[in-house]
Amino acid sequence: MNNRIVIIDDETTLLEFLQTQLSSRGFEVHTATDGQAGFELIQQVKPGLVVTDLLLPKMNGFDLCRRIKQDTDLASIAVIMMTSIYKSVKYQYEGMRYGANDFIHKPFELEAFLEKVGRYVEADQPRPAARKLSPAAQAGLDALRRQFAAELPFKATEISVFWENLLQEWAPEVAGELYTRVHNLAGTGASFGFPAVSTLARELEELLDPWRRSDRPPPAADAARIHKALGILYEVATNVVIE
């Protein structure tokens, strides 16, 4: 059975995390950070499974799935869509209409993710004890977690700067980029075991959602709620302690 998996997400730390987890379990994993590069990679490696985020640069997950399913050489590839945005039945139906086989919502538990993957592909050499990582793989994951924690103050500062710039001059493309960065922080924070950061980022994401494509800024009351949520997120993210 084809044990190759292509994962597409613009959050590189999450990509490394998932690649390490799946590789240690006997899968051949390839990654890309935007939809167009992901499609080209899929054409090259012909995986058994594609796992893709929906909110991607250059080509979103819906369009990527559509192109896969319309290509006679690729149509049999299973596609799992990852998202924290499109959780309603309406959007899941839309994904299925494009040919998606399954959905998983961010943030997700690792075991739930692995269970979904196992429905569509099998490892080249199944390992009964796969849940316990090798010392080298565990060390790699610990290093990624420390790296993510070290980058949190920068990520929080960057998000704050985006918001301050928007307050000076509202621009839909900047609002969309701010939303994407908060979205990525929420998903990766959960995956690396920082639930407080993930929860606060998710709350901020929900506040930003109605305005991420708007050509006008939110009214003062909504802007104040966003500003308050951002301040709390910044305080927590810049004071994370790794045990």
C-alpha cells in the first residue's frame, strides 16, 4: 500500500511536528507551505494521502482538492482537510463537494489526527509501539517545542504590530494576514501543548473573523474587544515558561 503522505500548511513549526510524528511511525512524509507548491509536490510523489489546511497562500484548500480530484492521475488520492475556520456543516459539505474525504478541526489531539490518517494509508512497516517515540524523535519534538516557545514573544509582538497598523489605516489584506497569523498561532499552540495560548488565540480569531475581508474597520466597541483580547494574548504568550 502507498504509505506516502503530503502535508500542506503555512505554519512551518506544525509541519515539522506532524512530519516527525508520522515519519517515526513508518510513513514517508513530504511537506509544502502553499497550495501551488503542494499541488506540484503531489504530482511528483503521487501520495496515498494529502492532508491540507484550508487557509493557504497561492491556492486554498478547496481549490487544491478540486484540482486533485479533476486530475485523472491523482483522483484516487484521499484528501483530509484541516481547519479551525470552516467548522459548520455547510463548509464541510462544500469540502465534500470538491472531493474531500475527511475533515479534522484545529486544534486537534495527536491521537485523533493519527486515527484519521490511519483510515486512508498504512505505514510501510507498522509499529505496534509507535505511540512511544524513539529517543531521537522525542528529542526532535522537544526541540521544536522549545523553539516554538522561544518564538512566542516575537509572534505576539508581530500580531500586535499588525493590529496597531490597522488602527492607523484599515486595509483588508492586512486584516486577512493578521487573521492568518492568529489562526496559525492557535493551531500550533494546541499541537505543542500550550493550551492557554491556543485558547486565547482562538478567542481573538473569532473576534477578527467578521472583519478579515472587510473594507472598513470594526466599530469602536468591537475594536475595543479585539484590543483587549490581543493584550491578554500578548501577556500570556510573552511569559510562557518551558518546564
